Amino acid sequence: MQKKAHRRLHGLTKNKWIHTLMFVMALEIVAISINFFYAPIDVAAGGATGVAILLNAAFGINRSITVLVVNLIMIVLAMIFLDRATVKKIIFGSFTLPVLLWVTPSFKIVDDQLLAVIIGGAVFATGIALTYRLEASAGGTTVPPLILKKYFGINTAYSLLCIDMVVTFFNIFVSGTSAFFLAAFSLVVTSVVMRRIEIGLDLKQQVTIMSNDHIQEIKERLLSDQQSLTIMNVRGGYTDNEKEMLMVMVDSQSYNHLLNEVHDIDEDAFVVASNVTEVHGGLM
């Protein structure tokens, strides 16, 4: 299911207008997370939007103007230090996000601050993850990590986290320690949700099966269940005997059924299972 959805998304985004529309939708999701959840409670969870929330709370500066100014500075840095393709990729998002922040209404829809950062973090992560899926960028503080990686080999994830943590730290001076801890917690929520969206919700189990005496029966049972499998020739390290090992991909909810099927045939079958986040193509 996830594989088909991924292919459909890839096919759709080949169309320039559909790609642009989906990118704008992703940026609007980001704008909603800021204007509905973070800004009303003055919690800044990193990035250019976090800087905008801090300056708005401290000095009343319009958030969309701050994001635009930060993005313009980042575009200049990108033009100096990065290649033209990267600059082209960030320009559209850098101008579109401030506009969306300006036209999107801003008001509190959740009174509980903890609930606000949980929902806001999930919404924000959805928007950013979608931009990654589209291989696009909203610009802002994502630019310095690209520069640091190009010239110093520093991992972009680590440098971006450091930037976000610096912005988050300034919550202490603007809105107090409670806002700081809420912002730090929202970074965790965003990271977890983004990771889940990026790797997909339809998790698989990769199962390898070995049996000393019943491998053929196990193979036949799996095939009778219309279960795709891969057969590999392996050698036992202890016995030095040639054996067949079966590899099967199953949905997480089907794993216990598969395990019971195998152990019904051979209680001593050697079974190893590991989580697989995404599967493309087919087994032969």
C-alpha cells in the first residue's frame, strides 16, 4: 500500500504545476502549525519561524516580515557559498512561506500549552516531511547546515539541531523556562513524527527462516499461503553444511501468524525477524 502511494506521489510530482501546488500545500501546513499552535503561546521551536515568534513576542515585530528577512539573508548566503541548483530550490519556498504566514489567520485553538506543542509539532513535521518528499525546501535555517556540510563535512542533521536548540534556548529570556521546555519537547515530537512519516506508516518485518530437516515443508506451506519468498543458499558456521534459508517480507500484523505456521512444522526452526521501514520492487 505504501509502495503504491509512493509511486503515485512520485508520478504526480513530475507535473510541474502539481508539484508546485503540493509544495504550497506543505508550506501552508507549516504556516498553520505556527499561527495556530506555536505563536499563540509564544513558544519558539527553532528555525526562522522560531526567530519570528521570539521577536514578535519581545518587540511586536510581524512574524512574516521576520521570516522574509531571515530567508533573504539565507538566499544571499546560498548564492555565495552554494551551487545554483540549490539556490533555485530554496528561492520559491523562501518567499512563499512568509506570504502564507501573513495571509493565514493566527489565533489560539488549544488552551493547554502541552497539547498545543504536541499537535503543533505533529502538524509542523507533516509539512516539513512533505517538502522533503517533494525534494523542495522552505529555505531559512536549513541553509547554514548545507554550507557547513559542503565546506567542513559536518552532518546537516546535527548542525540543524544545534541551530534549533540555540533558537529554542532564547525562549528562556522571552517567555520563561516553561516555554523553553515546551519548545525542546516539541523538537522531540517533530523529530519522531517526521521520522515516522519519512519511513512510512506501513512497517514490514523481514523474516529469515532456517530448518535442519523441514525446510521443504515450510517452503511449501508459505507458497500455499501465497506468500512471496526468496531462497538463499547458505553454509552453517558450526556444521559447515550447505543449507537453504528462506527470506520473507510480511506486514507486522501477519508476523505472529507466520511464526506459528513455521513452528507448527518445526519447533526448532531458526527464525530471525527485523523491522523494515520501506520496501520497493518485488522478491524473485
